[in-house]
Amino acid sequence: MCLGIPGQVVEVTDEAGRLAKVDVNGVQRIISIRLLDGQPLEPGDWVLVHVGFAMARIDQHEADLTLAAVKQMGQSYYDEVEAFNSTAIV
Amino acid sequence: MKFVDEFRDPAAARALVAAIRDLADGGGDGGQVFKFMEVCGGHTHTIYRHGIEHLLPPSVELVHGPGCPVCVIPMGRVDDAMWLAEKPDTIFTSFGDMMRVPGSRGSLLEAKARGADVRFVYSPLDSLRIAIENPDKHVVFFAVGFETTAPSTAVTLVRAKDLGVTNFSVFCNHVTIVPPIKAILDSPDLRLDGFLGPGHVSTVVGNRPYRFVTEVYRKPIVVAGFEPLDILASVHMLLAQIREGRCEVENQYSRVVPEEGNPQAIALLSQVFELRPHFEWRGLGFISQSALKLNDDYAEFDAELRFDMPGIRVADPKACQCGEVLKGVIKPWECKVFGTACTPETPIGTCMVSPEGACAAYYNFGRLHRETAMMVGQRSELPVLTK
Ligand code: SF4
């Protein structure tokens, strides 16, 4: 459950509530960007997503590396994406 | 069977393996074995998944540490969770991994099968949404995890307060990474030569909290990423420190981990939580100041205060040697019930539940790689990299 998966910011949906829509492997969901306050996020930016939160900003290269690494985890990766798929936060 | 070829950059992996061998065996101290503990369960997973222990020379041994959040929850806390889950008019929410952890009366999944409203959530914010949508029920979130996860619980609590949600509480089991490292360093059971520091915890806390490892205990520590190459590079960095007579906190994962961590997240932690005087860890016993509870400002959301919880304490099952596994004293397969009574389908201990648990990782991948160890032995005869 410590897996962080790379997600790409689609748009900041709620500036005040610090929410953004991100794309993880083609699945788009809302996550909180509250932990990255002070780091401006633009559509197209990559973040490491963990339990519905952007934990760190990463660059494209790191996103590719991490994605390759977590995909090799096999079932854990699919479980994580499936869990992400189920999220619908306030 | 693929092996080194599974690596993103097999040439780099071979070069690192050769360089590690040179450093480990080249000190004129023939026969010395360097023992490095990987603190984080994510690393354990990578190590078994990629058979890294078989790539390393016999003079380098990786020892698994306590950094798997599911693994360290003692049985009594699971029983308390069950007690909450079985209260009437309650919706109990948990991360998926925690649902299968056995308490003394079965797991949360079994409670669910008996009719309790137990739901799996991806995020604590999902749990808050369930509370808002079910005003006639009380919703509890089973919070577990190290500093990686605790800030998300903190944000959720701040949001619950802002939104004035009154039917939501948190059963807080957040733990902190430094005290168990210290407990392991203080334990006479194990002689370690260095640490691979946790990657994602460090994105929050930064590198500073590990300085006591180098300053007080004189052991090097390298904060490591999760890719197989990251692990190899970090082992190499540890050996280089030892050979050069250095003892430092180094950051191999600087692509993601800032030196100072995440100040926002740290501020949120102190806004919502305070340290518990002591907390019980599975197999490690009570460790002082090793866990978080909600502070007075958030007391209304604290399930332990809100309900008259039994505060159950039970001894770990007799057969279970998770404590020794978590301290790195034994390897998973040395536990008497490993793979027989205790499997991922029917776990006895926590280390068999989460994919980050050493026993589950070894069960799923380790044996597979044992078969290929011979092959790796041959492949490791590779051109030596000189710096
Ligand atoms: S095999 Fe099972 S009981 Fe033994 S240490 Fe591993 S998880 Fe614990």
C-alpha cells in the first residue's frame, strides 16, 4: 500500500479545495493536491499519486521509470490501478 | 527465464553488480559479510521480485526491515478494529490490505461476511465521502501507515472539520519510521553495516531524521528508490562509504526526495497529530513515541475517544515469527509455519498479507528466483566496471 503510481495532471478542478483531475494509465479521477501547496501544477505535469494524494511532483523521465517499475510488480500494480479506479473523493 | 534482462538497463545492472563485488570483496578482509537492512517493504518487494539477493555476491546480505505498514499492526489493534466494525449503524472503512490481516477472531473480511458493513477504500477522502453520503451512519476510517500515508489522513481530518462532518472518525494507527530503526539498532540480536533508507517516507520527512543513524550509531544510510537499479546503486553507495571511511546520510533517490522533505505535509502532521507516549508493534513490543494520535483540536474525530473501545491486547499467535522477520533476525522461510500453515491465502502473520511483507514477497517471488540463482551465478561473470 506504499505504492506510489505516476499520474498526469489533466486539470486543477477546485483551486480552493486543492483538487485536481489526474490520469493514471488512462483512468481519470480526482485527487487532492493539498500536499503540494506552493508548487504550482499545470496540465501535463506528472505527480506521484498515493492513496488519493499527489505526494511529489516528478518529471516525465521519473514518471516513465516509476511506471515501468510498478508495472513489473504485476498484480500489485493492477490492484492499485483498480483501487484508483474506485475512488470518488469529496 | 529472464533475469538481468528484465532490468530497464541490463548493462548498467551488470556493471553495478560487478562494482559491488569489487568493493565488497576487495577490502583485503576476506570473508567479511556486509549486512544492509532495507527498511521499507517496497524495497523488499523489489528485491524479491527481481531476485536482487541472488545478483549480489555472498559477501553482501540484504536484511528486511520493519517498514511494511500492514505488517507492524499488532493483533489487538485488529481486534479493536473488528469491535468497531461490528458496532450497529457503523460503516467501517479500510485500505484493502488491512482487510485480510487476521485478528484473534478472524479478519475484517470475515466480519464483512458475517454482515458487518466493512468497505474497502482507496483513499481516506473516499471514507469521508461515504460519511457525507450516509448521515444516519457513523463512518470510521482505519488509518494505518508511516509518514507516507499519515499526511493524507491529516488532510482528510482538516477537510472533515472544515465541512463540519460529525459522523466521521479515525481509528488512528499511524506509526513513525525512526523509532523502530532505533529499536533495531539498540537490539543485541543483529549486527548491521548500514541501511537502505525508505524512499516514499523520505519524500515527506526528508533526510534529516536519519542523521542519528550516522552520528550516534556510526552506520551509513542511503535513501533509495524503488527500481531494481536504484537498489543496486544504493548498495554500491553504502559499500563505497564504508571503503572510503565515510559515514553519511546519502540520497540516491534525489529525483523524488527533497533534502528537507515536504514542509506542507510535515506542518499538516503537527496540525492534527501528536506523538503517543508508546505504541505496540507486532513482534517488536512497545516502542516509545513511535506512533501518532489525534491531538486535542481533533479529539472529536478520534474513534478511540469517541467510543468506549475495549483496547484489546492479545499476544501474537505462538507459531508466528513475524517479529523476528520484521527485525531481520530470521529470513521468511526460516519461520516454522512459512508456506505450510501460513500462506497468502491463509495468513497467520501480517508479513504474509501485504505484497510489501517480506513473507508474501518471498512466497510469491523468492522461490522462483532460487531456481534461477544458478543461472545468475554464471551471468555475474561479467566485465568488471572500473570507476
Ligand atoms: S511465515 Fe507467517 S507467521 Fe511466519 S513470520 Fe511470515 S507471516 Fe509471520
